[in-house]
Amino acid sequence: MQHDAVLAETIGIRGHGDDEIEAYTARPMDAAPRGGMIVIHHMPGYDAATKEITRRFATMGYHAICPNLYTREAPGAAPDDAAAAARAQGGVPDERFVGDAAGAARWLRSLPTSNGRVGAIGFCSGGRQAVLAGIALDVQAAIDCYGAFVVGAPPEGFPLQVSPLADRIPELRAPLLGLFGNEDSYPSPDQVDELEKLLQEHGKTYEFHRYDDAGHAFFAVDRPSYRPAAAVDGWQRIADFLARHLATREA
Amino acid sequence: MCTYSTEKLDLTRSSGKGPDGWFPLQTATVYYDHPVHAPDPHTVNIDFLNPERGAGARVAVELSLDAARELLAALQVTVERAAEH
């Protein structure tokens, strides 16, 4: 019988500015070397659904860690209260996110069974941040699930600290998997086209999958936006992508 | 979609009642985005906050678009009536 024990727990890691931030981790307990995944939570925060996704990556055979990007605004708060506090304060600055994600990558690589390879996946606002991780950090895979404002400017008078990443696509150093709903408005299919064009122009390794009858947040099983067909196929794409980019290389 | 759109306003001489009782309100954020609890994909959300008292000092509502329109009309009528007092 396969040994499939997984340990899931909350820990503290060092993030941006050497601050201690909260993080949820899940990791297989067997001794095989494996890659690690940084799971970037959506705007509604470091919630039960995102922790479930983190555990899922462990069951898929990866170390996984989800840093609580709202630790500083709302230490110990309920996820919805923390998300409200973060929104009221303008959201998560990119520089701070990069520092926190770098801390998560360091933690993954410090594990005795790490194979040194790390990926990042994000949903909603985290999708954009996953692309940013692929630009700013040493990661071997980035997965953008319907992230808005990777391209396309936010509306006038927009109070949150979000800027497009279009001019930084040349710096992207990780293969990118993009999963999008054709009924989404942020990002719209036109914006997904624009991002794809930029990736092609700059010779980046990427693959996009777009789903009909799916809009934003089609992976979210606890929301009316859930679309089982898109989500099932999307998880298969994720598994395939990670098998290619995070697996332990033969010596 | 994840709209990110957020209106923020300062509140003075106002109070809200949260899980730990009444507290003075400092700010409110109003936004159309995914709800935590309401059944629609997007709702008009209002958070009444007092950041000095921590993230839990919060009165939150998630309103369907129809409910938000009704509330807007009711506020309009009430504020106009108040001016006559």
C-alpha cells in the first residue's frame, strides 16, 4: 500500500523585510525528493478554500505553502475581516508580495526533501501575483488562474495598488500556464489575447487553456462561479504542467 | 470577475455594532465584488471599519444589486427628510 501521509500545519516564515508572517503548509511525509508550490490566495484572503487547495498540492506529491499576505494588516483575524482590512488599506504592494513569496520559496527549498524546484500558482488577484513571481523570483513554473490586470490598465480613480505587468513580460523567467474563462471580464478574452501576444513576441514558454461556459473563479467550489468541467480539466492541466517543470530530474 | 473597485470614505460621529458590541466607526469601503456569504456571484459590499481597534472591528454587509438600489433610494429619502428637521 502506498504511504500517502500528509502533514498540514500553520507556521511562521520570514517574508518581506524579514517580517515574520503566517503561512499554511502541507507536505507529504515520505522521504522522496520533490518540488514545492507557493499557493497565492485570492483577494478574499487566506481562507479555508485556499488552504484546501494547499493540501491538494501535497496530495499531488508536492510540498506546498500558502503565505498569509494579510498577516501584517490583520494578525490572527478571520479571513474575511483580514481581506476587508487589507482592501481598506489599499491592498498588497507588489514589492511586499515579492518579498513574502521569496520567503515562501526559501522555506520550500530549505526542506530536506526539496529537489530545489519551486512553482507558484495564484487565483484571481493571486493570478497576477503568480505572473509577478515568475518575473521577480527564481521559480521554475508559474500558473495564472484568471488573474486580472496582468495586461490592461485598472480604471480611473482606482484605489488599490495594482499596476499592469505588460512591460515586464520580457523579464518572465518561468514557464507560464494560464487558465481562463471565456466569460470573464477581468481578464477579458481580449486581454488574454494581448498577454498571449506579448509572450509570443518575447519567445516565452507558455500554454493557455480557455474555457467556454466559464467566467471568473471557475475553480472555486464554494461559489456560484464554480464550473466543474473547466475545473476538472484545469486541475489536469496543472498536474501535467507541474510534472514537466517541477519533477525531480534524473541524475 | 474580480473588480478590485473600491470606494473609501471617512466616517465621523458614527457608530456600528460588531461581535463585541458598539464601537466608533472611522471608515467605510464600498465595492462590487465577490461576496463571502451572499448567493450572487457579485454583490455590493460595505465594510464599516475602525482600523485602530483591529480587523475584527467591522460591520459588514453584502447586498444584491437590487437590494443595494433599494438601500440607496431609502438613504436618499431619509437624508432629504432629515434636512427638513
